[in-house]
Amino acid sequence: MDKFTGTMDAARFRGQSEHAITSTDCDTTEGTQMAAGLEDLFGQERPGEPDEAEGELKRALVVAAHPDDADFGAAGTACLLARAGWEVRYIVATDGSKGSDDPSLTPAQLVELRAQEQRDAAELLGVASVGFLGFTDGELTASRELLEAIVREIRTFQPFAVYTHDPEPVIIRDSFVNHSDHRATGLATVDAVYPAARDRLNFPEHIAEGLPAHKVRELCLWGANEPNLQIDITEVVETKIAALVAHTTQFDSDDAFLEQMRTFWRDDEGRYREAFRRIVLFR
Ligand SMILES: [Zn+2]
């Protein structure tokens, strides 16, 4: 069960022709689904749940390097969490300004188009909001500035769980180079979760502004060489694929592409899974 873990870059999948794709929304307004616990939607392998009596919130923050990375890595899981009544927020570290070979597009046009594509994908999934940190595509480092921006997001949103790129592999499963922006985003996000967002003396200006220090309880990393959590996304795999296809500057939606996508996430039993390296942090 060692399927694709969501780390390829878009250019690999650009196809030839286009036609519309339809999908079933992850509609979070359906009353029967709003109250569902994770065991009903996720089955045996599932992420942890907040202790609401302890003030923990059903919130997940997904931190991605580029528009579309969150959808590769965690769209199915995000969609299932939204169905379970969680608030899911995406943030995208870079502006995506280098992600096109089309000479008719300026970088500024591309930034605008890709931001809208990410919003469209998020809407399909039931992701509540999308934020853009605006760092330059292809030039990201795990800088103090990036760390501060992610810590601010964590302290503002107060997520129970944070999902991001695994920063450790340079080469993933002897198959893919882990883009430098992915590694920088993953590393800064891990550092933001622990210890920076947790300790009030890190970025004390946030505390002075009224943002509380925040303890994230769970960290889930996609693109891991040794995942320890396989989320069954079979129920929502078509919505995940629709979210990817929403990135129209990156992907076409011909049948070959759609089948290629399904194959990436399908296991030997015909189930579709997103794989994560899950770390539970101390209270
Ligand atoms: Zn990427």
C-alpha cells in the first residue's frame, strides 16, 4: 500500500485535450453529515480528533508550497474532514508565478489565475478558506520571514491538525525529486508547529497584537517515504480529481489524465488512499 503520496509537480501531467469534468461536491451543509464522527467517514485508519471539552477545535490547516500541492497531498482528507464538520483552511506559501510554459501568460497573470484555481478547487472540497502568503515561486527558503507568516496563521486559526509537505526527503521513493519549495514549506511549517507557535516568547509581537500562543496536536506530512497513516479517500476520490482539474493552467482533463490520477491513488484492493506521516504532539 505504497501509493502516490502527492508530491509531483504539475508539469508532469499536462496533457493534450480538454473537456469538462463533473463531480459530487463535498457538501458540508448536509445535516446528516455535519454531525458525523471521523470513524463513520474514515473507517479504521483516521486522523485524531480534538477534545472539545479541552477547548480544542475541529480545525485543520493545510500548508502547501504552490497552488495545487494541497490538492495533490491532502484534498481527499480535507474533503472528508469538511464533511465531518471540520473547518479546513488552505494556505499557499508561494505565488505560483513560475508554473507555466505558456508564453502568452505573464507571471502576474499566472499568479492571479492560479489563485482563482486554488479557490475554485477549495470550494469543490468544502475547504472553508484559502490564504496566500505571496512568496516568489521557485525561490522559497525556510526563512525567518516564512516561519513568522506560518506561525501567524497557526496562532490566528488555532488548528487541531496541520497538514503539509514532508520536508525530509530530497528524493521520494526513488521516483521524484521533492521540489525545493516543498521542502522549505514543510520545514518552516514543522518548525512553526513546534516550537514557534507554541511558545509565547517566539514572535512576541503576535502576543502583543492579541494572538495567543497555540499548541497544534497533530502533524500530518504528505510526500513521506515512510507513511504511517493511509486515509481511505475512495468516497471522495472523484472530488479530489475534480479539484486537481480545477487547476486549468496546470492540468488538462482528458480521460488519460483522469485515469492516470486514479491509478496514482488506487491500492491493490481497488481503494483510493492518501498517505501521511502522522506525528501526535504532546499537550
Ligand atoms: Zn508544488
